[in-house]
Amino acid sequence: TPGVNAQGVMSQWGIPAAILTEFLDSRRVEIARTGDYTVLVLFSVGTSKGKWGSLLENLFEFKRLYDSEASLEEVLPELVQRFPHRYRNVSLKNLSDEMHKAMIDLDLAGLVNAACDEDFDPILTPAQTYQKLVRHETERIRFGEMAGRIAAYMLVPYPPGIPMSMPGERLGGPESPVIKLILAMEQFGKRFPGFEREVHGIEVDGDGNYWMRAVIEDPAMKRN
């Protein structure tokens, strides 16, 4: 699903892989991993012609539905039933175009690249941080307030599934790529319910707001 090239440059057109994965999952075709514009399908030695033939058949069906601008009521009826006010009277092509534009506007690909290069200062070891957790010396706060705070959990957004910070590290300021990436993922999930990004270390409430646990600091920690 073209959308970003090998150099990480976004194109004007693309079908986000999350939509294709949702379509294939509704037809009992299992996808091992989903990136922004890539999917990974695993075949074993015992995979039959019928199984990989079914995958190809469903891919051709997806293209037919996309090209004909079929409605989501036809393509993903369960999604429309879960979120009727969001997806009723929306076509598969409309959703793909809207999601692709949102990924460009939120700069998800660029933020991921920048976030992977960011390092944080370890204030506590993971073991020390765990002791803070079990002794109720952490607090649950909105992720928008996590800038400059010590993370109580490992922070792992998926995709790409790479740890961005470890427990006990002090996160960066408001302009930190990691902070901006997680907040962009929060906005993405609110715009496209049913396609929320998974972030280990984050709790999501019923309104799609992101929460995280931060260590409650004593004066000695705040000097670090």
C-alpha cells in the first residue's frame, strides 16, 4: 500500500495498512504484523495453496471494493455497527484518503524516526521504579502532563514496537519527539475509533484520552 517510500518520504496517495488489516481480519485472514503502510504475513512449510490463494483472493476483493468506492457498511459492517456516527455513509476510499492525510498532518512517520533517536536520563533503575509502583509512590496523570516527569512504565508504541523509554527515565520536554509522537497517536485514535494505536505503558479511558503513571518525586530527584 504505497504511502511512504524507502527514504521515509510520504506520498500524496496511500492506503494505510491498518485498514487492510481490519478488512483481512474480518475475513479470518491473520496478519502477523502491521506497520503504517506494510503488512507481514507469515507462511509456514505446511501452508497450502488454498490458504495463500485465499489471501490473494481477499486482496483482489479489497482492490475491487476500493476502486468501486464501496461503503464501509458493505466492506466493514462490524466497524460501522460499533461506531455508526463516525463511519456511516463513508466509503472505503474516503476512509483511506482521510486516514492517510491525518498521518501526514500528524507527521507520524517523521515523529517515529525522531523518537527512536532520542535518549533520556535514567534517574532510577527499573528495579527501583518497580518498588515505587508497589509502594504506591506513583501517580496516574494525563500523558500531556508527562513532559519532564519520570516514567513508571516502559513506553512502547506500536508500530514500530520499539521501546522509547525505560522505567525510571525522565521524559523530555513538551517539544520532545517522544512526547509529540504519543500525543499524535492519541489524536489519531480519537479521529479513527477502532483503529487506535497500541502503546504499552499507556492507559486509555473511554474518551480516548491517554494516561500514564509517573513517579512521585522527592526533592533529591527533582535536582537530577
